[in-house]
Amino acid sequence: MAQSDLENQEIRIEIKDGRYSLSRYKDGKVKEQYRPESKECMQVWITSVLNGFQPPRVLNHLDKLSD
């Protein structure tokens, strides 16, 4: 999706029971909806969508470094 494809769209975030849901609307109709996620994941997803990418399927926490 090119950046120009985001023009004339709404991106809505619904917060319910501590989970965040992201939806894209065009002409008042839902074009895409993404599953509810944590606030931390949603921050990455929003950045991805606003830059014309799909949200990543999996986000893994960093491994703990061993000495």
C-alpha cells in the first residue's frame, strides 16, 4: 500500500478491557480490522500502518542477554 492510499481514510483505535483494536475506514465503511492487542504492540502496529505497511504478525520480546 502506497502512502497515497492512506489519504481519505480514518484509522480508529478502540480501547476495551485494556486491549487496543485498530480499524481502517474509507467512505464510512470498514476496510480492515485487526485483532485486539496490548498497548505496546498497538504502538508498533500504528507506526506500520501509517507508513503503508501491514502490522507485523508476531512481536517477540528481546532475549535476555547472558554473561
